Amino acid sequence: MGGTEHLAVQREGATLILTLNRPEAKNALSLPMLVGLYDGWLAADEDDAIRSVVLTGAGGAFCAGMDLKALAGKGMDGEQYRDRMKADPDLHWKAMLRHHRPRKPVIAAVEGYCVAGGTEILQGTDIRVAGESATFGLFEVKRGLFPIGGSTVRLPRQIPRTHALEMLLTGRPYSAAEAASIGLVGHVVPDGTALEKALAIAEQINACGPLAVEAVKASVYEAAEMSEADGLAAELKRGWPIFDTADAKEGSRAFAEKRAPVFRRA
């Protein structure tokens, strides 16, 4: 089903699960992981049977950021992937969801560390679940670095600016409870159950009309870059055609007949 030595891929029903799989390094980003991630996003985009994606980490951690040595392809890890990076120098940004937005909903299931590059990837996901002991933060400024994965642009658009600036400028860690209080994550659950909760949300999404789900997601992100008037106009342009789909007609029939709809992306 694809994947690499640092990125595991599996299917559960209509959900694709991508697991950052380098637990000995708290799932720090490596070249094999980035290649696997990007291939996973493409697989989800191209397969109409996949209706949602869950991103999680192995070994009780989500992602501790970038492993610069591994990304450079030094040593055995990543050596065989250098050609992929040469062919597409933007691959790592696409993998981290900086320069790519999957058309299917992406749900993050976070346990343990989700810091630096982990928090940056998180901002490219749509729905976020965290175990109660999870830790978030953008530590770059404490190391004299810049969070160049998109955080200075995205974070102030996703949480109140005062909280975004505090996170960006102090480089301090945030607990799951505090992350939820500022809106960075939507659910805090007992440790070890983030994936279970994320899959439950995915199942709810999978039961909905896939064309409608994808159009709604696209509309939300498109309108975020527009004035309200332009956003409303774009919403009509994107939304009206959904009412003419076979899925919409099936949804109406199923409601009238008091049964679960069977959507076919038509």
C-alpha cells in the first residue's frame, strides 16, 4: 500500500491512515518520511474510494520537528530518496502541507510531542485531536531559527493573533489543554485514544456525501483569502452545482425514506 521505512500507510474502510514511523527519534522528519507523506497525500487525492485521511505518529509521539541531517540525505536514511528531492525540490514543503492542500479532510491524531515542524504540519490539517499529555510549540526562536514551515502566516489566521504571537515569540511549550483553550486543537482525549477519536470523526465524515464534503472544505479555504462579499459569491459558484448531483438526490431520497444514504460520487 505504499509508504517508506519512516511512514506507514494503512486503510481502515474509507479512511487512509498515515503514521509517522520513526519512534526512536520521536518521529522527527526525515527524507524517507517526507517522501512517504507526499506520496500519501497524492494517493488520497487520486483514489475516490478514500474519503478522509488521519495523520498520526508511532510510539507515543506525533512529530518532534525536522531532522536536518536526515533531510540532507546523509547516512543510510534517505540515501535512496535523493533523486526524488532533486526531481522536485518543493517535495518537502508539499509533504508538510505548506505547498499542498489535500482535497480530502485531514484529521490529526496527536500523542506526545508535536513541536517545531510537528506543530507546523499540524496547521495544514483540518481537524485536530490530542491526547491530554501532548505537547505543542514552535521552538525555533529559542534556537535562533525561523519557523519557515508556514507558521508566521497560518497561525495568526487559525488562532487569535495574541496567542499566535506568544507561541511564535516565546518558543515555549503548550499543553494539550492550553492548545485547546486557544483553538489550536479541537479535542483533548485520554492518552492513547487520540487515534480512536480521530477515526470516529473520520467515520462521520465518510458517511456524508463525498462531493459535498470536498466542496465544503475547498470553499472554506478559498473564502478565507477573500472579502466576505467575494467569498459569498464564490460559495454560490462552488455550492450550487452540488445540488444537481446524484449524491444530492440520493441524500434527499434517503432522508424521506428514513434510511442511510448510499453515495457514489456522482
